[in-house]
Amino acid sequence: MTIQILQYEFLGPIKLSEWGPPMEAVVYIIFSKNKDVFNMLYVAETGKTESQDFFTKNDQFKCWLSHAGNKENLYLSIYPMWESSKSQRKQLENKIISKYRPVCNQFDESDEDVFRTVRTTRPEPEPEPED
């Protein structure tokens, strides 16, 4: 099964509890499922992981649970980007975040690129005139 996000075909979604490592060079999306509707909660990228607890150790895991209700309602989709750089994966991550505004990305202060993008879209204040 695949799901289209922007023009990209993501693999899944599958239940997060069914995921197992390894995972390499992907952009991933965490969804909650309510009946037959998937709601995007979080988007991020990773270079590589072999850790079984990769998702449960994520800083936003509690946010995912609070919006999904329980672990069984959490789903994962991935977009493999083999041989990609971190900046290429970050670029796709930021495109998806800016389009869909996943609720658990809004509070991720460790993601400086997202906040930098927000700051650069605000108009700069006019300089004070010099006397």
C-alpha cells in the first residue's frame, strides 16, 4: 500500500507497532487513524536507525499518543531516499510540514530549520531613522 503526499509515493501506512529496524535515509510520517481516516501528526527524516525503540524514544512520542489515543492508532509511512544527503531529506520534510502543518511538528523546538523558515517569512521591522 502507498499514500501520496505532495507528489511523493510514501510506503504504508502500517501500524507503528509492526515496524522493525533497520531504516535508512528516509522521510517518515506518523499518522493517527480514526475509523478510515489518517491524520498526519508528525514528519521527520532520519539517516539511519537500527534501534527498536527509535519511535518511542522520539521527543514527540507523547504528542503522538495524546492525539491518537493509544499506540494501536499510530501508523507509519516512509519515503526512502537512498544515497540522499541530510539536507535533501530536510528539504522534503520542510515542504511537507509547511503544506500540512502536522500538529506535533508545531512544538518541536529542536528543529531549527522549521523555525528558521517561519522567521524568514515574517517581514523585517523597518529600521529606526537616525537623527
